[in-house]
Amino acid sequence: SNEEELKAALRDASITTIKLKNNITLNNAITINNGNRNITIIGDGHYINALNSDGGIILNNSSGSAKIDLTIENATLYNTSKYGFVNMSSNGADTVTYKDVTAYGGTLVWSKTDAGVKTLNLVGNTTLNSVKSYEVDGQSCGTEAFSHRTPDGDKTTALYVSNAINIADNANVVLNNSATDIDMWLLTAVTSSSTSTSTVTVGNNASLTMENIGNTEYNIKLDGGLYNYFIVNENAAVKMSAKVD
């Protein structure tokens, strides 16, 4: 029902499913530390508003063998931090799944690069809005966007996920971007390891729409150190428009 109860549930390793009973405002990020965890947050149509500089939920695995799977479904997520609502901040194999989620922020999901394997799955009807500000219950909240150096200067991005972004079969995903230079940016270390591969996959019968021709320079920027893949499966519909296609 509130920030303290959500924090206690996320930090309790015996809990796998959390159901929201109210809208929740996070004044501080909630950190999930080491361990193999499989957690589902069922929003029941409520929102979580993360009003802090570190993000909403931080996945903090210092061990490369640890694995956290975090699913959030049927919720609206807001964040002001440049590290996204979910911040995959350390090592390990972290997988974040948004199912029937609407999200608002500058950078919406963030991961550390060259640290384990980081994956974002987008399922169902999910809409991601990269915006410079949003309003919740009459309160206007300004957002920050993560910036990374490129040969063309510093660039900002709506999604910053090192290894994989997967649009699930039959999903309908829209990314509206009015705040950052890049819609999806996947970046891994320049090594020969299989973990330095970046992939965007659009599943069977899925749709992905990123018609952001305003400030968006790239819809998808793939910077895998070893290989880069953009895979579109059967009967999928992909609509993209940016300054560089």
C-alpha cells in the first residue's frame, strides 16, 4: 500500500509476487541485492512514481552468477532519474519484463554495460514515453536523461540496455520519444565474449512503433562489441521514423 511495504516485500527473498493496493510514491530507490530472485509486481492499474535521482528499483548483483528476473505488469511507472525506473546497476544476469505497462520518464530503463547480461522484455500492450516532464495528481515532475559520449558528442537515450530488447509475440509496443536523441541504445564491451552481443527482436505477430521524427536521431542504435542483430519475425509490423534510419 505504500513505499515502506513495497520496500519490505522487494527485499524479502521469500516473496515472489507483490500486488499493489494503492498508488505509491518512492522518495528513495529500492535496492534488491545479491541472490537469485524471481519477482512479479502486479499493478492492478495503480502507479508507482519514483521521485529520486537513483531510479525506482535498483537490481544490484555483485556476483556474475546471480540472476534477478523482475516482471511488472498492469501498472503505470513514472521516474525522474536518468537511471530509469529500473536500474540494472551491477553484475549478474538481470531480466526486466514490462507487461501491459505505461511508462513516463527521460531515460526509462537503464543498465550498466560490460557487467553480466542485461535484457528488457516488452509484452502485451506497452507504451513507453520519453518526456522532459510529466504530471501526476496535479504535480509537475521534471525528468533527466542518461547521456553517453559518442564520436558525434554526448547523446541521450530513452532505453539503455546492454544486451537485448525483446518485443514478445503478439505484443503491441509503442515508444514515444520527445526528450532524447535515441529511442533504443544497446551497448556492450568491445570483446570477443558472447555477452558482448546486442540484439533487438520483434516477435511473431508483434508490432513495434517508433515514429519519432522530432528530436530522435536514431530509433535503434546497436553497439555490441562482437555482433549486432535486428530480428523481425513472421507477420510482425515495424514502423520507424527518425533523422537517421
